[in-house]
Amino acid sequence: MYLIRFHGGLGNQMFEYTFYCFFRERLKQRGIDTSLLKADLTWFDRNWQEHQGYELKRVFGIELPAATYEEVAKVHEYYPRYHKLAALRYLSRQIAKRKNAARTMPEGHIFNFGPQQYVYDPQFEDLDPERDWYIEGVFCSDAYLAFCEGQVRRDLQFAQPLTGEDARIAEEMRREDSVAVHVRRGDYVGNVFDILGTAYYERAVEKLREQVNDPVFYVFSDDVEYIRQNFAFLGDHRMVHHAGKESYRDMQMMSCCKHMIIANSSFSYWGAVLGEKEGSTVIAPRQYKADEELALARKHWMLV
């Protein structure tokens, strides 16, 4: 059995789904039964308050074969079932503790994080089908997307169309030389992701103006006041922001723009991927995190 762990926000889930598609196709090519491949979605049972929970089904209508808790326990550490009541959570953890102590866990856990997540990992080409494997990571390498890009683009179609004012704005975006500018603040402030100041966006805008004659800027940000105080260099622009369960609409509307200036964010990475068209200019930061000298960007994008 092969289990791929899904976790994190929508952008990370989309990377994980891309890797899932890649891995499923590799199994087909090797003549291995793809029913052995399942998704471990149990992280969302315990982390339902992180971002907006599991979103691939709600946003894109994607149905994944989900592993049961019992199947997860066979190939990885036992995951106690989540209970809303504190007493039941405690009891579940104690049962899990005893089960782990009574058995020897199988080997076959692949932990694909850190710098290695940005590059293609050849070990996934020929994992022994006679063993159980538990694979977790974010899988940011452009190689996984390139391998199955047609399938991924077909699957990552927004299930619900834009309506009302959003639909009207999206139509304007399609007509104009529209530029989506993503400025992520919120959960980024004060940690390793808090590395993009206005200098990055000023340089990116300068580069974009060299490529686009009459850009119209649409700023996607969760901090309107920060934009008002620090982004006067943009000139006229329009703010766009959706919150809570509707936050994915920002990605949907980004994808309606012709050009992108993205943040160091998987969310805006996918807004750019889904919106990229012939003649699009996509500008991304050279660095994703303060502790890694690596970019989260496709090979043909411009780095600033």
C-alpha cells in the first residue's frame, strides 16, 4: 500500500494533489495496481482550524480514495481518532500509546521536506510494491507538475463560477492587461516567511512595466491598511480580498488576470499557474523562506 499524506492550506494541498497524480501515473506505467494508492486525510480531523480545512473537494470537486484510520495504522504510527470531547481525546491518545508500544512499526516512511522538496526525487520512480510506504511532504518541484500538467489543469477547475460583482470584475480582468499582485501578511508576519518588503514589489512592478505597456493592477491582500500605507508606488489599483471559506475566491480571481506578481506563497503560486496564458508575465521572489535560499517558482518565471 502507498499512502500520501495531505495537510496544510489550499496551496499545499494542490502541490500534494499534483504529486499524487504524478505518483499514480508512475504506478500505471510500472503496471502496478493504482488501488494500492490512497490519500491520508486524517490531518484535517485534528487540524480543522488550520486555514480552511480540507478544500480540494469543496473548491475543485476532487474525490480522493481516502485511507481509513486502520489503514494508516498499518503503515505509519497509529493516528488516534479525533473526538470533540476532551475526555475522549485523552482516552484515544492513551489507546494509541499502548498500541504503538505493543507493535514494531514497519519501515517505509518518506519525509520529503526542506530543500529536497523543491527538486525532483528519483526514489519515487521505483518504490518496492511489496512493501508499505507512507509518503509526506509538499513536493514543490516543477518536475512533478510538468509530468502530469494536462491532468492537473483539467482537475483543478473551480467547481463554482464567480457571481455578482466578482464575475463583473473578472470580466474586466480578462479584457485589460490586468496584473494580480499578491501581498500575503496575516500568518506570515513575524516568522520565516516574513521576508518580502515593499522593495520586492517595487522592483517587480518596474520589471513588469518593461514587459506590459498599460498594466492595470489588482492587489490581493489580507491587510488593506498595509497596502494603503505602503503601496503608493502602484498608482491606481483595485483591492480584492475574500475571507474565511470564501478565501479561495482570491485564487480564482487571480487566475483571471493576464499577468502576476506573486508572493512567497503556494497560494499565489497556484493562482499564477492556473491563470498563466500565452504572453503572460509572472514575477516571483528569489527566496521562499528566510532559512532557505530557494525560490518557489516555475522555471520559466522571472525571479526578482
